[in-house]
Amino acid sequence: MLNNNNFYKIISVVLALALWVYVIQAENPMQTKTISDVTVQLLNEESLTARGLALSGEATYTVDVKIQAKKSELSSISAADLIANADLFGYSMGKNYIPVTVSAPEGVTIQDIKPIKINVVIEERVEVAKPIKVNFVGQFENGMEAGQVTTQPEEILVSGAKSEVGAVSHIQADVNTSKLTADGVTIQTKAVAVNSAGDVVQNVRLSSPFIDVSAKLSSVAEVPLNVEIIGSVAPIYEVTAMDLPEKVKIKGSVQDLAKITSLTAAPIDISSVASTSKLPLDITLPEGVEFASGYENMSVGITIRPVATKEFTYTSDEILMEGIEGASNISITTPEIKVTVSGSEDVIAGLLKSDLVPYLVLDAESLISAAAKVQIRYEKELGHITVDPEEVHITLNESE
């Protein structure tokens, strides 16, 4: 009888356990779900640096992971509970497809990873010094600007993939205008690598994450500017326009600016100008005074163009002889001359051969040398005139 009781007890326990397992399975079954945007950690990036290489492009990679777990546990699992890795060790320059591995908490099964490989571009690693530009954020009061701006360091080394470093135009340091004072302050601000459009370049490293910017509030004044033009363009050109700045804006303390009534630039020589140009102005400023924003690189604008030309041919009979009596006994043995005239298009277009009168001024010296220089008489407004040949040969005829 006792043996039968033990048997039934054992059977009861087994049945209870089976019923419990059945209930658990029925009420808490295994289920699946996909967790999106799991961040992939890149391993052994330092191995690339050691070989003079660097990553290019996106610095952050993500994958979607399909997992399986019991219903009661599945809802509490997030991307933070999964660890995705991609090992960069051994990869070289170019486009590389690197496998992604994902580990999960106990009881969670990884069923699928998309994408199973990430596309990583590896390039030559370079390091280049880039200039720092201070960007003042906010509005200045009317007639005020930031002055005596300096930075420490003066430039920052940017390292990373060659294409990424090449995209960096400069390092930007943002400073709020409200922090500036007339006595000057030094403000520490974050160093940010930006391209020529002002967009942040993310995937690079900077030799210094911060920049110390020193600046002060300065008053702005506008004063007359004297510019002297010397020389003249070559005769084959004409000046059609010249933009001479008459005023310049400067900044400094009120006391320093009060001492300045005008400024004079070094003379501008235009004799070597052969095309439309902007000629930089050299303006010396007193100590403690700077150019206001936008006036740092002032210039003179000069617009020139080639002048119009026309050529005429004259025979020896068409050349007059003056300055000596008995010119009828003198002959010009050079058969012809060519006269080239330059001037404005309107004048040259209407110029006739008869508007020019070639002539010789004869004297005893010319008779002895048997040569005389050709001169041109004219009334129209002309530019450069050339005669080829410049001199003609003459001979004195024997009297009959």
C-alpha cells in the first residue's frame, strides 16, 4: 500500500511539472523582433593609423538586427543591449566590405543582421595645418566691431583621410559678441573644422580641440583716402574706367581714431598694366589702428582695352618738305612710308588718309646726313602714331 502511495506521489509531481511547462510555453512563447539602427563599433582603428591609413566617409555605421527571445523578455530588449562590432585589422586602402558580428544578452538569439557587411573606405592618412577664422555670433552695436583679434594657437593640425582633410577650408572659432569689452577679453571656444561652404567636416581629428580667442570692442570711423596714380598705360591701350576709393573705414579706440583726419596710399603706377586689373593699395596705419571689416584688402580697379588702329601708305610725292628754301631741288628717294595711328574706335573709324599730313623739317644737318625724320600733322584726337621707316633718305638735285 505504501509503495502504491509513493508511486502516485511521483506521478503527481511529474504531471504537475509537465503542466507547469505547458502553461509557461503557452503563456510565454519564443518570439522574434527586429531592432533597427544598432551602432557598429569599429575595432582596431589604431592599426590603420600605425600604417599611415585612415577611414574616409561616414564615421558612424548601423545595422538592423533580428533577435529571438521569450515574450516576457523581448519587449525590454533595445539597441543598447546589443553589441555590434566590425574589425578593421588587416584591411588596406580602397573599398572594403567588413563583416559585422553582434552579441546579445543570455537567452537572446541573433537570427539575422542587415547588412551583414559594412562598406568601409580606407585612404592615405595625411596631416595638414589649417588656418583659424574667428566667427563672431550676434550683432555689434552700430559703429562697433571686434578689434585686435588673435588666436592661440594660430593654426591647427588636421589629420585623417586625404579626401576629408582636403575638404577642410579652415578651423572655425565661434565667439559671442556679447562677451567682448573695450578693454579686451580672452575666450576659450571649441575648434570646428569646416569646408568652404561653412559645413562641418566630421571625420577628421584636430591637434587642439579648443582655441583661445583674444579680442576687444573697437570703434569704427570713415576717413578720406588719397590715392595718386602715376605713369600711363602703353599707347596700344586706353583706360576706359578707373575705380578710385575715396574713403576707407578703420577701427580702434576713440582716442586713436580722433587723431586721424585722412589717410594716403602709396602711389599706384599703371605703366605696366596690360589688362583690366585690380591693383592693391598699400596704406600705412598708425599703431593700434586696423582696417574695419571688408576694408582689409582695398584696391584700385582699372579697366583698359586695346585701342583701334588704322594704317595708311604714303608715297614720297605725298610727303611735304618744309624749313628750307629751294626744296624743289630736293628729292625723297625712299619710295613710301607706312603710318599707323591708334585712337578711340569712333575717331579711327572716321579717319581718312587726308586727315594725316606727313612732312619733313629740313635743315643743313639733314642735307649733310641725307636723311630726315618724318613727322605727322593732324587735327583729330589721336593716340599713338608710328611711322615706318621713321626716317627717309633725301638727295639734293644738281641745278641745271
